Amino acid sequence: MIKELGYERWCHLNNDHILITEDLTINFGGLRAVDGVDFNINKGEVVGLIGPNGSGKTTFFNLITGIYKPDRGRILFAGENIIGEKPHQITRRGIARTFQNSRLFADISALDNVILGMYTKQKTSLLDTIFRYKKVKTELQEGAKRAMELLAFFSEELKKNCLRPVADLPHTDRKRVEICRALASNPKLLLLDEPTGGMSPEETEELMQDIKKIKEQNEEVTIIVIEHDMSVIERIADRVYVFNYGKKIAEGPFSVISKDIKVIEAYLGEETEDVET
Amino acid sequence: MKRKEIFEIIPFIFIETLFFTIAYLFLIFEKTYSILGILSGIILFSIFINKIPKLNFFLAKCFSEYKKLAIIYGIIFIIALPILLRNYPYQIFILFNAGLFALLALGLNWQIGSTNIVNFATGASFATGAYTTALLAIHLGWSFWILLPIGGLAAAGIGFILGLPCMKTKTYYLSLVTIAFTLIVYLLLNNLSWTGGPDGIADIPFPKIGNYSFDSTIRLLGLEIPFQANFYYLTVFLVALTFIVDRRLRYSRIGLAWNAIRNDEVAAECQGIDVTYSKVLSFSLNFFFDGIAGTLFAFCMSHISPESFTFNVSITVVAIVIVGGMDNAVGVILGALLMTLIPEKFQVFQNYRMLIFGFIILMMLLLRPKGLFPQTVRKYY
């Protein structure tokens, strides 16, 4: 039965859950933005998160990264409870993310942005900076070198423009810089919030290949991706979670999900509903 | 040396010499008309250079290629300046004052420029350094050289204590807290008995190196240089030191983190930056260097009173950073020179000083929000 449904794609992975949430709930006033979500993801898996606008996908990311505190529920990252920790502590544990409307540091260069992604890996203190500057310099130069490699990985053009302020770069490049910044911290878990938002079909295709390449280079990295483009989800996600009104309404491989009656209803509206044209 | 090199060095040395001559003339002229003449000359000259792109490009190339030479020439000029000005002790004193403001502004630059915390507490931190060290010197007789770091540390401690609750507020509210703090410190200094009330503290001993007191005239090769030059050199040394610290901070993960916070606090936090820690660090470092400037001020003036630490000091320093350039140390130092020399030269308008400052800040924010010298891009190789 399981094999028929295509579950073998993820069942062969061991039960090494890197992130588990149980009964995760948050209210904003009267609105229950995320409602009792049980979620789990194995090491090395790519999971897609889909759902109509306002279904709580981004809020779910904000809960994992500590920007919001849940009202109820548990979040276990690598077996440890991370609820109550501040975002920077959670980032230090190895979770990196991008934002829906790329939140880059706009008035400094793309290179600086990527180097900032390595903040958790850099060790020099204030005293080093003032009295032992050589150490800081080597660390920064190593960082700059790695940042250049990361930028070149996405596009040579971007590498050439790496000293320009991010605000001057085109939209696509900004999205790429943000993914570079997230990758720079060598995360165990990477959260991508609509990475292809606002991109043309060709650029989307390119980015998808890049994400696949990231996976090929580092088998260990686990990715959760929010995406509206179903063709992208179909091709990169091992498994899909579907959200609607803050609730998880379905989970499984894309082939199964795409036939799920609840999912179709969520996207297209219920059949019984009067549709005004 | 190749002919081409000589061809490039000569015009660049000529320009720099011209610049220094103008600066020198600007310092010694006292009539409003001659000063206005010089100022309009500078403006016309810069417009002339900007109008001819070839010349502009050529000069930029010369300066970047012979950067070391340009810096060495500049240092020689700065060291020689008191000798040139030996008949104008008051001008040396004004330069000392400009140096003090440069110190304060370099510290504040880590707040307004790098981290985008608009901090008006400079007056308070300046006062903390000055009063702490003045009281210690008078009652315990400690020497200036020990008190210099102590003044800084005392102010940094206050900055840390003020910084923690300040982090609960943001933007305008944070500015309001710092304004209130400056006013409270001013009122306390005026009303407490052990700070001397409105009379302040007098007879603070001058700094000494061995038997050489800083209020004695320098005699060099038969030239007599007024004692103000001692303070001038001391200030130049401290500004240079702060400048180096500024550079190191800027090219470090600390400076990068500050810039990240300036742009987007949530995104910064998601890169693993402890935003509260970084902001409090910026506060404390700013207060540390303000404290050092305060100590320098107390010992060089030998008399301090609350009138030197009013809210006006805070406004002036904020204006310097805004005019000079956000997050650009060179710009901030030039801004400090401009903002202290120009009001001094136009004594006629002295009564309208704050009005003019307000106008300048407004115009700068409208026309050049990043200052005369905006932040430069970090290069790592």
C-alpha cells in the first residue's frame, strides 16, 4: 500500500528527525494563525510547505526561528527544546532562513551581507579587534573568500557586482544574495520563504537547479521551502505539507497531495460554495 | 624616478599645499569679509574641479596611487601647524577644541552612523568623564595619565547602565530618553554640593610629563610655541588613536553587526547577532571615548562648570556627525573642524549659533542625508 502511494521516497530515510513540532499554536488576538500543527522532518530531507495566502506558513517559520513565541506546543530541534530561546540563539544552533520580501542589509555591499551570514562562525571578540587586529583581518579575509565562492556558485555576474550596495542590485540577485547569506552559516536546517517569488520562469528554473546543487554538495542539509509555484514543489520536495487557516490539512509526497480532495478544495474552493463569476 | 611619476606627483603636492595654505589662512584671518572670500574661493575651486571630469579623475587617481605620500604630507602639516601659528595662541586653542569635538563625534558615529541610535547623551557622558577625573585629581591627587583611562571607564560604566534600559525603547523614544539623561545630569551638577554647584570645580592641575608641566611654553630651535600647543598635540594623538580604533571596529564583525542592526533588526537577529549586546556595546564604547574627551577637557581647561556640559554640546556633536558623514571617520573629523571653526570665525552671528546649526542639520538631512562624506564600501583585499 505504502509503496503504491510513493511513500518509499522518504520511508527509507532513518527516523532521525531534525525538527519536530507538536501541537504548535499561536493566536494573534482572535485569529489563530497557526493551529495545533504537528510537523516533522528528517535529516537531509527537502520538505515543501504550501497553502493559500494567509494560511500561516510564514508564521510557522517565525515560530521556528523564535521571532514569535507559541502559545502552546513544543518545538524540538536536534532533540532539544528551543521554545523560549531568542532568534540569535536559535540561529547559533544551526537554523538559517530567508524572508518572503528579502530582508537584506540594503545599504552595505552584497559581500558584506554574505559575510554577516557567517557571524555565528566568527569568533573574534572586542579585545581581539582593538589589540590583536591581525587575527580579525585573517578571519574577515577568509570570510570574504568564502563569500565570493558562494556568490560565484549562483552567478559569476553577482560575483562581479559583489561590492555594490544590495539596494542597487536587481530583484533576482537580491533573492540570491539572501540565500547565500543563509548558506554562509553552514546551517543544518535551511528555511526558504518563497525563494522564487517575483522571478520569471527562466530565473525560477535556474534557482531550482541551484537549490538542487546545494543538496548535491551537502547531503546533510535539510530544507523547508515555502512555495507557490507547484512545478517547483513537485520537482524539489520529497514531501509536502499543506496548510489552510493555520491548520495542517494534508501531508505526503506531491503525487498524493495533488489528488487530495481537501487540498483541491483549499485552493479552488469547495464545490458546494456559490462561486460568483 | 620616471618622468610620468613626477608629472603625477607635482600637481598632487601642489593641490595639497594649496589646501593647507587655505586652511592656514582661514585660521589666521579674523575679518568677516576675508573669511567669506576664502570660503567662496574654496567653493568655487571645488565646483571648478567637479565641472571638468578629466581633472577630477586625474586627481582621484593621483591621490589613490600616492596615498601614503599624501598621508605623510598631511601628518607633517598637522605637526607643523602650531609652529606656523605660534603668534596666534587662540587659534591653536580653537584647534584643540575642534579635536575634542572630533573625539566626541567619532564615538557618537558608532551610534548614529553605524547602528542608527540617535543618541543625545553626549553632554552627559562628557560631563561624567570630566567630573569623575576632576574630583579624583583634586581629592586624591591622582595624575592625569592614570585618570585618562579611568575617566573613560567611569563613563563607559554609566553608558552600560543607561544602555540596558534604553534598549527597551526604539527610535524617537530612545532619543527622548537620552535627552532626558543629559538634562538630568546637567541639573544634578548644578544642584549637588560636592560637584561645586554652578561654580564647578576649579584649580585642576595641568597634566605633567616628569617635571614638564603642560602650561609651559615649548622652546624649539629658538622658536617660542605657546603652551596651547601641548594640548593640541595631546588631542591630535588621542584623535589618531580613536581613528585607528574606529577603523578596526569598522573592519570587524562588530562593525558589520552594527551596520546590520542599522538596516534591519529582525534580520540581524536571524544572522545570530545578539542585538541587545551589540547596541549596549556601541553605547558603552561611545561613552568610553566621551569620558576620555571629558578628562582631557577638564585637565586642559583646569576649571569646569556645568555650563560646559549642556544639551547644546549634544546637539553640536549630533550636527557634526550628520554634516561630516554617517559611518565615515574622515568625514566626521572634517565635520568637527568645520562645525567648530566656522562659528568661531563668524562671531558676528554668535547669538544665532543654535539657529544656524538647526538650519544646517535640516538642510543636510534634506539634501545630503548621508553627510558630506558618505560611508565607503568595505574592501577586504
